[in-house]
Amino acid sequence: MKYCNQCSAENTFSYIDGNNRFHCTICNTIHYQNPKPTATLIIMNQNKLLLGKRDRNPAKGQWGLIGGFMELNENLEQAALRELYEETQLRGAVKSIIGTTSHFNTIFGDVLLIGLIIEIYDWSTLKAGDDISEASFFDIDKLPDLAFESHQELINIFKKNYTRRN
Ligand SMILES: [Zn+2]
């Protein structure tokens, strides 16, 4: 973002067309930046939620929802099921999209978390892998502190709209 990809002049970061953005004052090109979408997974077994202990920074050693960034040439469902398999060795299906939350100024930039409910076909293959060191079930009403507030917000959406309260 330092240099204009149209004319190679140095960009400035300042107000243009309604927002602060990188843009080129020579050729007037605006260099838009957008949040990165993630597939963030709500995986329930009875009333227990599956969480992963993060094996990498940010927030290494803390618990969070399974999931990760979408990659190029994959749709949201493919990203969800790929992350599911990489982190847990489980296979399943996307049941629904529950909503989104946002997380600003992470080391990866701004992130759009898209929450999906996943149904698991067979729990017997569960094994932590890839970005997590451990996968465990937690009572959804007694969760540990999570790595990211945006994960807790997705869980709150899920609890409010998708679980029956007594
Ligand atoms: Zn330019």
C-alpha cells in the first residue's frame, strides 16, 4: 500500500470519498482495503461446544472456536469444511450461517468472522491438528475465557437464536 500500483507514486493515507484510505494524489487511484473473511465454526455435541486450544499466535495457548481464513478459489462452505478437517480431522456439513462479527486491527488486519453451524457425521475421528494443540468439549454455559471477544459474540448469537432455553 506504500506505492500506487497504477503509477508507482507514493500513496498517502488520508480522507477521500467519505473515508480515510490509501490513495494516490498523482493519478487519484483509491487503494481499497477490505476485511478478511473467516469461516468460524459452531460445533455442538449435545449441549457441549467444541473448542480448540490455539497452537499459534495470536493468542497461543488460549481456547477459541475452530475455523480460519477463507483462501482464494474456495467458497465459504469449502473453507469451513477444510478448516474443520485440518483442525479436528472431522467430516461434517454446514447446517446454517448464524451471523457475523468483526474484529479490527488484528495482526492480519480487519477480520470478518462468519459463524456457521456444523453437523458432524462421525465423532470417532476427532483429533487435534494443524493450528490447535488440543480439542475439547465445553458446556456452552460454562466456557473458559476465549482468545477473542468476536468468538464469544458469535457464541452469544448462537445461544440467543439457536438454542432452547429452559
Ligand atoms: Zn497513482
